[in-house]
Amino acid sequence: MSTFGLERIFFPRGVAIMGGSPRSSSLGAAVLRNVKAGGFAGRLGVVNRRYGDVSGVPAVPDLASLGFVPDLVVISAPADAVPEIVAEAGAAGVAGAVILSAGLGHDAGSLAETAGQTARMHGMRLIGPNCIGLMVPRAKLNASFAAHHPSDGNVALISQSGAVAAAMIEWAAERRLGFSGIVSIGDQLDVDVADLLDYFALDDHSRAILIYLEAVKDARKFMSAARAAARLKPVIIVKSGRMAQGARAAATHTGALAGSDAVYDAAFRRAGMLRVYDLRELFDCAELLGRGFVPRGNRLAILTNGGGLGILATDRLAGFGGAPAVLTAETIARLDEVLPQGWSRANPVDISGDADAARYVSALSALLEDADSDAILVANVETAVAPAGQIAEAVAQCVRERRATRSAVAALVLAAWVGADERTGATFEAARIPHFPTEDDAVRAFMYLVRYREASTALAATPPSIASVFTPETAAARHVVAKALSEGRSWLDPAEIVALFEAYRIPIVPTVAARDAEDAAEKAASFLAEGTAVVVKVRSRDIRHESDVGGVILDLRSKEAVVEAARTVLARARSARPDADLQGVTVQPMIVRRAARELILGIADDPTFGPVIVFGRGGPAVEVINDKALALPPLDINLARDLVGRTRVSRLLGGYRDVPAVAPDVVPLTLVKLAQMAADIPEVAELDINPMLADETGVLALDARVAIRKPARLFAGLTRLAVRPYPSQWEGELGLRDGSHVMVRPMRPEDEPMVDSFFRRVTAEDLRLRFFHAMKEFSHAFIARLTQLDYARAMAFVALDPKTGQMMGAVRLHSDSLYENAEYAILLQSDLKGKGLGWALMQLLIHYARSEGLQRLSGQVLTENTTMLGMCRDLGFTVTMDPADPSIVDVVLELDRSTVDAIGSDILIRPHR
């Protein structure tokens, strides 16, 4: 239900405490004290039929006796009483409940399931159970049993752990950091992390979102909400259970490499979230991002009175992937004027142990003018020459003055005062300077900010199109897999793997099957006649890795050698696996590429996020080397390049010494193809290419395994992918009234240049009617938001001229968080209006919306846009004046079956060839 009802819960007009006792240690009494102490201004009541008074507040036996209907109830009653309380509250019209009680269970028929079903029936939201509550300082609401009250601020906290939420409040109080909201979600019976991401993403008072996560329940919902939120503001996440291994035994090398935490890491990265690894790092990121500090780049200047401290900071910076700022000649000259002879004349700027406040300020002033520094770390170790507190006050004052005059080039200043006392910390707090106890903490925090910026940039990056170089034969591939499944098999045989790979244009070594040793010699004859040695491998659907049973013999150069090798591998397999059904052997040409790098590529299956693409260093010791990276499909070429770049083996793909570089982008493109296969064929459970050879000539799979099964679960759209892939089934042709046709397809991320060119062919007046104000220019960020769609929540269809491929118009919708109502918008090239294109696109959009299960389409139209209003009336939209703005008309179309049938009978969609 996402954000439905949350506003009434976070800003209630009335609150009722359900349960508790006169004992000061009871949960209900603790919550009541916090609500009163927090200054809640709404109506407050206590419902408890066992006591007449709880903590000095009169109690009534039931909700009906309160005299008002609360928006929020807080339940601290025993677990077995919770379903009845939820039913009573739902029937009374309560918007939501915070369930503090534990022990409601999780299974079918549990108290939790009963309470959840009852709440859904009444449209009531539930937070918890097993949580510490809800805190919204701006509403003066502390509906929790936390020990302290958080202050008002601009950081939202979502925590699966009540203890972590309480710890965050304690830490924030010390750092004078406030919260826009704190929600302890506990067992997530209803309101979950994704719901709260949706809410806080659109909350103007939340500048950053912090998450403590233990597990994701609904991967697609989580990814959709996380990607949307991360585009708007920083989302920082810490997840527990990093060292836990997957419970199941992996069938392939790629499956073994894809541990559960690594998959979560890939998911966070794909969503653009910033992952940290402990609460200290979470706190540091909260302080920096919550105050709006984001550096321009990764270049850090270090100013210190201790050379060793500067060297340590530089080492940590390099270790995290940052770069020491290179001081400009002008900056060095300025520092020469104010520093004594013998200063380092480089970064780190070592101003000597006898540096006083004046020397710090002089050096800092010079560094603040350096355009080649993205941030400055001011570090200090207290000496007997100059008190550290005095220096801190001078540095703080310098930063204040530069901010006031906006004369500083380097916008971000951090402080690391080793051994600082509370007064020094307060000095930096008052000046809004992020400060840390060690240089390591400061550098680490700085690099997290850098990674956040990089993630934000990556989210908005426009990938190049690969459609011209890769179009899979999906039908042929599906036929291969379907045939194997119909025969009751769970693995593809080598010939089927070759056919599957050929359908996706993945080069693989030719493979022929042989019944026995003599047949193998005959099959090898053509290779041997060309002077090529061959490889013989045992063939059995019961043996996953031939090398485990000695089932591979290489470099065979005669028919006699092939016969002997085939007999040998079959004998070894019978001895090692007497239970295995042996179908014979396979024969392959011996591939020798002396300079080729051995890689592993594959598809693994995660129980939470579905298919995962794995890339890394290949070969027989792949698990031992464990050089791998993971990504969630689907992939574009940019995401695939990033996946490759996160491995150590990526450094070998470039040329070195006399070894030529691997052909450009052949490895990333192969990963894109695998990701497309995972999207197209959900029956591919696991896939393993090991090794895949890569060199200047391209890539070649030497060995591959493919496990297949009927998917046990599917997300909406008949795919297991947590990120909904490009909906290619909606590509086709659209008929216009004059009998002509236009190409139509969903919008793609790589359409940014095409959309930018399209906007230039639309008149200023038409742009104003579409966007409700004059549009003079279209930034990359603006167009990226239009083209980079989350197909789980939004859709945009572009109409293309079939002759030129030029964009003629577009229609789009974006659904609400409940996926019930969607807002639409349409824009046509100005000189193409009146040809029926808008009508056809609107019909298509309505057809799509109904197929997706949406209940209504709505939009806002300027009163003067009579053409659009006329079309809306003809399509069956209700048209009413907006009560808040007389210049706007609200249009709504209920997507009932009769409406859709009437529209669907006129629409023409044909697959485009």
C-alpha cells in the first residue's frame, strides 16, 4: 500500500495508547510519558479496560468511549489481544497503528497474519510489530519507548532494529543532528522499508535517508522505491549479516561465488544507495549528507601540524580510491609567503608541530582558494606550543567568514582533531564543520561522500545504444530450453548450450557429441584434418564438472589418441560416479590463445533478488581466487563496464608488455547479452561460462553449464528480475486515422539525444502547455529523468517516423505508490498535430494501463488547452475544474472493462519487423 495513510500516522490529530499499566516500566506507560513530554498538541487518550488510570491519564475501556477517533493508536497489549484491538481500531476509522508487542508469529494462521488481514480490510496501516515506535519531531510526536527525544532536523531514519534507532538518537544528540522522522519497523507486517523510502523521498523536510536493514521481503518493491529515492536525495544503508553464507549448495561456479551479502551489495549499488558497514560510518555519513556536504570530486588537500598524521591520511585516501589534490603553482606561492621555510611544499601541507592558530588560518586561507582541491582536511595533534582548542576556534572562524563572503573555492572543510575534548567538538559543531576523532575517520567519511556523488552521476548517465549490434533470437533460445524441460531434464546438454549461446550471439567453441570412443574418433576427424588438436570430455547430465572425475583430456592429435582418451574418461567417470548416466563424450577443437585472459561469466539465482550476473577471474581455481563482482540484470553497457571494473582481473584486460589489450567492450557486451538472456528466459536458473577466453580478437567460451527449471515464483511482468526489464513486447506499429503507420516502442535510457532533438522541434507555446511554464532549456538531468524509466512504476511510449526514425511524439504515465492511479502526459511535434497521432498514442496508453491493472488515469490540463480537453472528453475522461486553481482542469478516466474494450477495438498494434 506504500505511502497510503502515512501522512495521517506521522502527523496525527489524535493519538490513543492501547494497553500499558500503572507500572512505570510498562511499554504503554513509557510511550504515554514520551508522547506527553514531546509536547504533542493533539488529542491524547488511553484505552485500557483493566485500569482506570495510566501514568496520571484517565483510561477508558474501549475506543468508542474516548470521545474522538484517533488517527494513530499505539498498541502495547499482549500478543493475543492485538488482532482484536486492530479490528476495533479499523472499524472506528483509525488510520494506523504502531504495534510494540512481540510474539505475534510469522506463519500462516498466526496472530500477525490475522491482524494484517483485518487491517487491510479496513484500509488501516500497521507499523511493527516488535518495534520501539515512531518519532516525528516536527509534529512533536514521540510515540515510542525510546529513552530520549530526538530533535527536529532533516535526516530520516528507517530501522529494522529498535536498538539501532535508539543508538542513533543518542549519537545525534551529541552531534546536534536532528531528524525529520524515525521509524522502527520491526517485523514489517505492513509498512516496510520501501513504503518509507517512498514517503521520505518526497518529504521536503528530509534531506537524507538512513536505513538499518536486516533483510528485504519484496525485492522488486524495494528496488523500485530505492532507485526513485536515490535519484532525489542521499540514501545511506547499513546491513547486518554480512558474513552469513547462502544456505543452499550452489550448482555452478557462479552460484558458489554469489553469496547473499554480495547480492545485497549489488542491489544497493544498482539502486544508487550508499552502503556503509557499521554504525560509526552511518553516523558520519548522516552528519555530512544530512547537512548538505557533497564534494565536487575525489581530490583532498590535507593541512596538518604533524607530518606522520598527513602521511597516514594520504595512505588511507589512496586505499579508498581517492586522490591527493595537486597544489597549483599559485597556491604554493601563497603558502611560501605565509609559512616558514622547510614546509612540505606539497600535499599534505605540513606546517610543523609549532604551528599556532595564525599559521593554520593563513595556510587554510590559501588552500580555500585552490580550484584543484575538492575538499580540505584540517588535522591537528595538540602540542605544548599552541592549544588545540584555540586553533579550532580560529579555523572555525576562518571557515565562517569564507562561507559568508562565498569567496572560498573549495566548498568542503573537514576537521580531525586527535584527542580533542568536548569543547573543541562544540566549536566545530557551532561552525557546521564535520569533525572526526582521527584522520582515518575523516578520510573514510570524505570518500563515502565521493562515492555518493559517483553513484548519483551513474544513475543519470546515458548509456549508448547496443540495439544495432545485438538482437537475440529469443524464440529459438526459448525452444531449446522448453524442449529440455519437456523431457524432464534440469541441465542443457552441450549441443543445446551451443544453440542457446548462438541465439544470443555469445561465441562458444564448437562442440559435437559422440556415443562412444569410435564415434568420437569419427567426429574428431574434421578437426584433425585441419591440423587442429581436439579435447575429449565425458558427457553426462549427472556430472556437473567433468574435471572433478578426471573427465577431460586435452591436446589429442590423432584418431587413435581420441579413441584412447574417450575410453579413459568414460572409465574414470564410471569409477568415480557409478550412479551417473553416461551418454558418451563430447569432442571440441583444442583452442590455444597464449595471451588470452581466463574469465568467468554467469547467471546465479538469489532467493531474494532473483537472477544475478557474475563476472570475475576464471579458471579451475575460481573459488579460491574469488575475484568477482555482481550486478542485477538487466544491464546496459555502462553498468556492464562498471561490473568489469570492480574486479582485479579488469586490470589485465588492458594491454601490458607485449600482450595486446582485449578488444574494446567485448566483455561488457557479453555481460549485457547474459543479462538479456536472464530477462528473456526465466527458466535459465543458473549459467556458468568458465573459462571464457578474452584477447584482442574477442571472446570465446570454452566450457559452459546451464541449469534450467520452471521458475517457482515470478514478479509482475512474468520475470524473476528485481529490476523490471525493458518491455520489448510493447514494440510495434500504431495505425493512424489516415491509414498510415508509425513505429512505437517504450522509451529507453539511450533516447536522451533523440528526446533533446525532439524538444527543439516543439514550439515554445506547446512546451508551455505541456509543462505549465516556459521552458527555455533542457538539462541533462531533466531529460535523464524522462528517459530513464522504472518500468515497474512508469511507462513512456515514443512514436517514431518509420522512414527516418525521428521522434514524432511521446505519451507517458507514472503511477502512484499503490499502482492504482496513474498520471499521464502527452507531447507531439508541433507540426504533426491534427493527424490523429495524439489520439492513437492515448489509446495505446489506456490499453497499456488497463493491461497493467491500473484503475484510473488522471491528469491536469490548462484551461486554454482546448484541443487536449476535447480529446479527453472524446476518450471518456471526466472533466472538472480544479478547485485550487481556476487555470487548471482535472481529467480522470476510470479504467473499467467496458471502457477498455471500446478503446481496444479501435487500436492497432502490430509487431514491428
